[in-house]
Amino acid sequence: MKQPDLSDLAVPGTTLAVRVTPRASRNAVIRDGDSLRVTVTTVPEGGKANAAVIKLLAKALGLPKSRLELVRGETARDKLFRIAD
């Protein structure tokens, strides 16, 4: 499955609400209207799933991973990311 192009969202200061599904059958970023869903194959232990989500989102946004900040939801399925300046 081809990852969506989210470069239109890659504006500094933008916040992205993301619904995460760990232990999925494949890694994917799904754009559903205004919402984003990310599925990752990794387990939610020790921040492994968060790291996988950041890697996938950064690639889809065309940004380095260091520009994505997890603002809220470190242990929740619903997360809020901010694009750093």
C-alpha cells in the first residue's frame, strides 16, 4: 500500500491528531478526511510503537523525525503531534 502524501500538512506549528493501532498486520498511514490513522506492527512496549509512528509520519510528511514532537498521548491510542519550527 502506497503511503499518502501529507506534505500539505508539514507546516511548522501544525498539530496533528492521530489514532494509532499497534500490533497491526502492516505499517500504514491512512488519511480519512481530516483525521489520520496510523497502523504499526510493533508492540506498545517501551515506546517502540511511538517510535514507529513517528518514523512513518515523518516519511509521509517529508520531514526529519526530529521535527515531530509528541505533545499528548504517550500511552494512549489517540495522540497529538506538533511539527516543530
